[in-house]
Amino acid sequence: MTQCLNPDCLKSNPPQTKFCQSCGEKLVLAERYRALKIIGQGGFGRTFQAVDEYKPSKPFCVIKQFFPQAQGTKTLEKAAELFAQKAQRLDGLGRHPQIPELFAYFTQDNRQYLVQEFIDGQNLQQELEESGYFDESQILELLKSLLPVLKFIHSQQVIHRDIKPENIIRRKNDNQLILVDFGAAKYATKTALAVTGTVIGSAGYTAPEQAVGKATFASDIYSLGLTCIHLLTQVEPFDLFDMSENDWVWRYYLKSSLSDGVGEILDKMIVAGTKKRFKNVGEILPLILPNYQRKIQPTVPSQISQPSIIPPTNQLQEQFTSPPEISQSSMPCVFYSAESEKGELFTFEVLTFDNSSYLTHRTQGSARQKIEDLGSGIKLEVVYIPGGSFLMGSPENEEGRNKNEGPQHQVTLQPFYMSKYPITQEQYLVIMGKNPSRFKGKKLFRKDSEGEKRPVENVTWLDATEFCQKLSIKTGKAYILPSESQWEYACRAGTTTPFYFGSSITPSLVNYNSQSTCDVGSFPPNAFGLYDMHGNVWEWCQDIWHDNYNGAPTNGSPWETPEKGFFKSIFGGGQVLRGGSWLNDSWYCRSARRNDDYAGNHYNYVGFRVVSSAFAS
């Protein structure tokens, strides 16, 4: 059947009908989207399951119709403006693989419409009713899957405000959890729509502060926590709170055993007071990584044919522990020269821009590199990075700064080699025998290759460390992921500004806020001759995540001691990511910007590069 979209009609019509037989209104939106049935409605409008008749396969999609129940011209105008802002936000959010993609936004018959990807699968409420309560392992998998999604949307300054089992769908084709229904209510204010202003979110899952119109990022954490205890108990959240005791009693309704560690995480997610609750997703992420995933040392197996030229990992790391004495200076960054810079010379241009993104300096740079033969005509270029001392972290007045980028502290490093580019798809394929990347065979720029020169992505930290092990075997030299301090030192290349180009960047300098990855080396390098240190893909580091630099190593070695605390001692920490990506805004690409994720997670905006100090003469 074909569903009429006229709010005053909403009659069903025979398939392929062009005009409603009851009211005469046109039934196909934008000459391609045909509504089939109503699947939801609220204070802002209705949601329809639809079909895209423009594509040969006629796939399903979702139509969201803006039709507010508010009164008054100014109120309606403001609501329409908010709906348009929602479309802009969804266009960015839909780039995440666990958020439905936005296909179209337009106006027809004086009504606004969004068309989004249709997710085929069961929501978790349906799954609960069909299969019964969740156990601890299922809840941990839920948190591991959805917390990074929340972290992403919060980084885009968006609060979901309606997290509940019905809005989490397990996609049928890959079993992935998808967060849906970024309803227009999240953009409403108390003065815009009285109806939705008092009912933002779903009863039972709404945080106390959200119920009075003061939602924060922690409000989403609260709703996700209640979703978890509902799935564990099969009891509605309202019935899990004892009003007489003013406390949660959800443990009395558990259907299976639950460890104290996970229980305490859930308790802290649903605390009524925001000061006692987890403030952001970053505080939870390190708590749910099991010990066995926390750390895998990239040791070099004993069966290598020439073990004498391959120092074991601990020996390699010891080379970073005793840097030579250097004179201190008032300058934030001082370099010292190695006895010899091995490798062939290559030259490049180094560009510097002012605060208005105008080019102020164009100089000739040079560096030395070694070239590894990986077989099948594939090469790996590793650039010599001179040792030195620098001030790690960001000053408190840096725009876009996060408190986890401090305190600033001096780090002194030995020389090392770092791959000139993020590891590419062809390099990963020749070493690992597979290419997990999403963006292969697609071009962002006309000059791009068909994918093999793009950075590999969709790789976990575990994948990256396995690559290092196999690369070490292949080349006879010990490769590991860079330490976080090595990464930042190499990225800054002697600069103290937010970016190695200066205080700002533009899309002509860095691949950020775009549609996908691009070929490595498409943009200018830094003064060390390294490319793509800003943007393109986030890059895994060897370090375990810590919330700040208090107690961090100062000799360039990775920080692999788990952060103190009950949860972190049990569950371990996440792994550090640096550099920003094609998906992010510019400030996420700053030299000092830090990020983290689980060792077992993979995304189409995360890759890596490698380092080594073991080269034969």
C-alpha cells in the first residue's frame, strides 16, 4: 500500500498510485520516495517506512515528516529552524557506521522532510521480549559497541536524549548495534514546543536534569545505564527505583549473576546527581576492557632467520630510557643531532600559515629515509626522526583544548624511524593477506588511486600490533606502534602551534571534515618529512590511555602501566589514538589532541603508522 503524507488525510492507497484517492495530494516525495506505512509519531511529526523508487533495487528507507503540534507563528518558525539544523547535524552524524545515513532533506507541500537509511533488524526491546533477559557478557558487548557511538555524537556537540532499548537496533546483515531516532525533540527548547519541552526523551529512561530541560552529555549516559538494567532484569525502570528509600533496587530483580565491577559501573551511570555520575563517555571507556585485551606486547618470534639483528621488544624500548644529556633552554623544543643520519635524502616544501590561513613562509625541507621492500613491488618508507626534547601537551589557552592534554611536560627522546605515511591498504594487504578497509576502490579527489594508496582503516589496535609483528619478521627489524610522546614529537616537528602548519588549517592542507579517506601524501608534510599527521585517519599508539599526563614517562617510552583505581585495575585501560581523521572538525586534528578506544574496536576513520630504531648499517 501507499501511505498518504497529508496530516489531515493519512489514508492508505493502492501500490503505485501517484495521487491520494481521498485528498488528491501527491504521494511520491521528490519523485522518488514513496511512503508505505506510519512507524512512529510525536510532537514534531511522523515517521514512515518508505521505498526509494529511483534505485533499481527499490531499497527501503525512512521518511521523517516535520509537522509540529505547536501554535504561533514565531514558535513554528523557530521549530522549523531547529529542524533544518537537525538535518545539518544528521548529515555529519550519519557518517558513523552505527548511525543511519541521511539521504535527503527537502521541503514539499510546505512541509519539511528528512530521508534516512532504513535499518533492517530487531530493536533490543523486541529482542528482550523474544529471547529473554541479557547476561553480563551481553551487557558488556552492548557498552563496548555503543559507548564509542555516544563519544562520537557528543564530540559533534549533539545529545541524543532518547536512548532506550527501542532505539537500539541490531542490524540483521552484520549483527552490529545501530543507534537510531535522533528525534527533533533534542533540538527543542522550553519556549519552542510546550509538548516536547516537558517530554524530551522517554518516560523511565530520562535523566532528572533532562526532565527539567537541562540535558547534558551525562544525560545520555544515564539513559544508556537504565537501558542496561532493564535488559538485565526485564523490569521497567520505574519499578527498579524504591521511592521510599530514594534508591535503585535493580539488583533484587537480576536474572543472572553479575560481577561487582560491572554492577558498580552501572550504578555510577544512573546516579541522579550529575556530579556523582560519569561526566562523559571517556571516563567509562577504560573500565570495560577485559584484562586479556588490555595489552599484547609485539615481541618478535624466535624463528626469525637472523635474530642477531632484531633486538627483542624490551631491548628496543630500553633504547629510549637513557637519552644523552642535552642543554636546557627556555625554548619549548630543542633538537640534538645524531652521529649519523642514515638513509637516502629526499626533499619537500614546508609551509607555514598565519591565523587567517594566509601563507607566510615556504621553505625547502629535507630528511632521510630507509625503504623497506615488502614484496610484490610494495615499499615502506620510514623517515629518520632526530632525537631531541620538546614540551608535550597543550597550553591552557589553546583553542579547542581538552584538560586531558595536560599538564604540559618536557620529554626527551632518542632518534627513531617512523613510517612516512600511515600504513596503506596495499602495505597492509601484502603483510596481512587481507584488506579490511571500507574506503577501497573509491575516490575522494580526482587524483586519488583506486584505494591501494589510501590508509588502511577498520583495523583494531590488536590488528595493528599483529601487523608490527609480521612486519618485523618480514624485514628482520623490530617494528612497534609509536609511543604517544614519539607521535606528538614527530607531529610537531619543532613547532609549538596547534598544527605544524601554524594556528589553523584548511581543507587544502588536511583531509578533515570530508567524506572519506584520501591517498596518503596528498597534502604537504611537516618539517620532518612526515605526511598526514593531521587528519585522514586517527592513529593507534602503543600506550594505555590515562586521563592526564600526571606520572607520564619523560623519555619517549610508551606508558603501559594501567591507570590507578578500582575499575581500571580490574578492567584495564583503552589504547591511545592521535591525529584526528577525515570525519572530524579541525580542532580534533591538533598536534596535542588525544583520543582513546578499545583494543578490539575498529572504525573506518582509524589506522596506524609504525616506528623502529633497529636498522643494520
